[in-house]
Amino acid sequence: MDRVTELFGEDYGGYTLTVAQLNEGDIQTIESQLRNATVTPTMVAKYEKTDGSYSTLLTDLEGDGVFETEVQLDGTPILPPPTEVSYDSLRTLVKALMLNKSREKVLLSLIHSAETLSKKKSKIANKLEVAALKLAEKTVQQYQRKQHITAEQADAIIKMITQLRLK
């Protein structure tokens, strides 16, 4: 049966989305589970089931009609294709990871520090920018080791960080 499922936020916090089926013996089989997804009072999220296949989950946290994130129903992020390498595109990639707020804040803070230093035209600022980017890279590697992100996600971010370091 084809259908569209929409979720509406009521408060700030997290939620778990479990997609399950009942077999002929009325035994439930979990197909996928998205844990600790972010919810806001204005959040709207939706996914579809068409011809027996599930779409990705699109989430609009502000309720303004613009979907900020797209994930598989198991929580695996769909990373936006990298365009031009910039601090803005790196921030966008980090936000697409769907990390918990404290982990995301750590990475975004390091990126902000590196970007601020990149605007200063001195050798010491350049060295400090590279140091901030290296620390961001090590943080990403740690997140991957602790399985907060996948190896593919870590590689995508590290490639962007490396390109920024080499500019």
C-alpha cells in the first residue's frame, strides 16, 4: 500500500522513528530505526512508501517549507554533493551529519575559528588556521572511531578539510 507519512514536532528534543511490519503470524519485524533524531516545535518531516520501497526522510526543522536534512530511515545521512570547497560548504556538510548538538557544536566551533583566522593575513594566523583544521580532522576521526559517523562521512569531511588546508 502506497502512503506518505508526515511527522510534526511539538517541542525541542529527540525522537525515535521505527518502521516495522507484521508478518502473516502477526510477528513484528523491524525494518529500520532512526534514533535520537532532532525535533523542534515547528519541525515537519516526511517519508513515503511507494511500490514496497521507502523513500528517505526529509526534515524541515523551522517549518518554513525548506528541508534542511535528508536521511535514510535508519538514520544514515544523505550527504549533499560537495560543490566548491569553502568554509560554508564544510559547515553544510557537518550539519548534514545529524550529530547530536554538542558534537556538532565542537566541529562547527573549530571550523569557525579556522575561518576567522583565514581572513587574517599573517603567517601566524595561517599556522593557527591549519592547526584548527587539523584539530577538526582529528575530531572527525574520533567521531568515526566511536561510530558517531560512518567512514564515508568522515572521508568526505576530511577531504574538504584537507583542501581548505592546502589553499
